Amino acid sequence: MIGAGQAGLSASRILRERGVEHLVLERGRVAETWRSQRWDGFILNTPNWATQLPGYRYRGSRPDAFAPLAEIIELLDDYAREAPVRTHARAARVRPDDGAWVVETDDDSLRAAHVIVATGAYQLPTLPQAARSARSTVMQIHSSAYRSPEQLLAGTVLVVGSGQSGCQIAEELLAAGRDVVLSVGRCGWFPRRSRGRDLIAWAVELGMMDDTVDTVAAEARRGCNPALSGNDDGHDCHARWLGGRGAVLAGRVDEIADGAVRFAPDLQDNLAFADEFARKFVTRVDDHVAERELAAPPAEPLASEHVAATAGQLDVADVGAIVWATGYRSDYAWIDAPRDEAGMPVHVRGVSPSRGLYFVGVPWLHKRKSPLLLGVGEDAAHVVTHVCESRAR
């Protein structure tokens, strides 16, 4: 097993239950990505009841609350307590060798008949071309390196990206009294609650979480994570909402040159796209309530708050920092196995065409919920079953 996050630990738990000897390699500490690629004030945006791992269900007194980062790390530390994890053991290469697999680490190499890769799908931060043209005097960090408002230099903060990370970081900066310009991309948002229930509860009841990879268009699967927040017991968090709280909104970053950040004239189109995304979800909920004759509060209108200010360009001299919330790209080049045109491993429900190689924790490994604490256990169980059947053969 490679990776000791929720995916690798879920698979390890099932392997232990089935009496299969194994070893989990982790490049850093247990839950390293949670520790090193999340900001200090990060709050999970799925409710506590939706944290469902093999052998673990939330039993606390606040099932509808949202866990802060420290609680998530503590949970995974406890969950890993009996797992055979070797920390600070980076897998540098995985290669086939005479019917088995060799996993080369920085210190040694291991040989195994089966390897489960649970390193997540997107390992490398993505920066657009414009990031390379900004003045060296401007502080630039990717959202994975952002920790707190105090980390950033004085001045306006330009947050580039209006998905989950961009909106939540912008919210935190505004609360800290920082001047924020949000560069809005083509990303949808979900209302935190509709008809008296949380988004995730509706998504489960509507069957959205069980949508499979073959039923959703590739373009929709590759889109950004729709914006919402678990902060303050959960609320909406999207570009218009942030604009109503003081953020200056702008279109996509077009270029950074001649002392100015210039934005594309696509802000209104991007806002309209996001609003329509939310409206489709609300309509789906309303139709479900009507068809099933469910007892639910009346439908509430979507918040379409006035956008306080917009920008066509920004003077670089006024910018203290740029936070690039522009996502990640995959890195599976260290595994000698087939990859698709996007660099993702070729597999069917986590089973590679290369015998003995498996994947868990990948978005849309099989279902919409595959990478979530709600769904990773189901995929882990499927992969472990395949491993056990292969061992029996």
C-alpha cells in the first residue's frame, strides 16, 4: 500500500479484517496531505455524519456540524493506530518485475505481488502562465502553501480561483480585514442548505453521490469543485456572496504585465454560469420534494447579492500577495503502468490492466463520492476483494 490518508487507511483496515499481511508506505506522516496542504483555519465541508470509513462511524453529539482540520487529523491518526504504516518512506518508483512489483523507496526496495496506490489524484500544484510574469516583488503562493492571513504581506490580496479553496480562503481573508480581489473562473456553487436540509443529505437522497463515472460527461467530471463552506456551522460561499461582503470581483486573470494585472471581460458570464449551476440543483430538490410529497419547508430564493465592486485591472504596486487557488495536476510518472491522455492511471473501478496493481482515493474511481470520506471505503472494499480473489487464484 502506498499512502496513509483516508483511502490507504481504509484499504488497510479491510485487509487486516481479512487477515492479509501488508505494509503501508507513507512519504511523510499519517494524513500528510491534510497536514501540509491545508490552511490552519480549514473546515471540512461535509458534515460529521458523512465521515464513514470501514469500521468507523461518527458517534458524537454534533452529527450535522463540520470538523476543523485538527479533528480530521486526530481522527485519521486514531484510525491508523493499528495499521502497519511505515512513515517517511517515499515510494520513488513502482515497476513490474517477473510477475511481481518492485517498489523503490529512497532507502531500499520492496517486492510484492500486489500494490495498492492511494496517493490521491492530484499531487502537483498547477500555476497558470500569468504566474511566471508577475514581478518578483509580489508574494505568490499556491493555495496548498497558504496557512493564514498573517502569512501574507501587507496590501491587497488577489485570490485567483473561485472554487472551494479560493472562496474559503477569500472568506477568511475578508474576516481578517484584508482587502480582497477575487478572480472568478467558470466554477459552480452549491447552496449549503435547501428546503431545510444540508446539501450532502440531499445529494445522498437524490442518488447524486452514487452517480457512476460512465453516467457523467467527462467535462463535468473534470470541472472544479463547486464552492461551499463548512465554516460557522456551514453556509453558502461563492463569488456573489463574497462580493456582498466586500470582495472586489474580477474575471479570469488574462495577463500580468506593465505593472498591472489585467482581467478577462468574462466576469458576468462566469457569475451567470455559477448561478445556473446552483439553480439546477435547487430545481432538482424541489422536483424531488413535489414528486415524493415530502414534508419540507417552502423553497427559498437563491441569494443573488449585489456585487459591490468589480475590476478590469489591478495595479501590481497595490498587491501584497497573490494566492493561486488554481488546482492540481496528477503525477503518476513514477509508476510503470498505462496512463490516459490526462496522465491519470488506466483502471476499471481501481483495477489496473497491469496485473497486481490497484488504485483507491481517485476522483471518479467509480462514483461521485469516491474521493470523499463518505465513499472511499466502498471503493477500498471493492479493490481489496479483487486482491483477495487474485491471491486465491
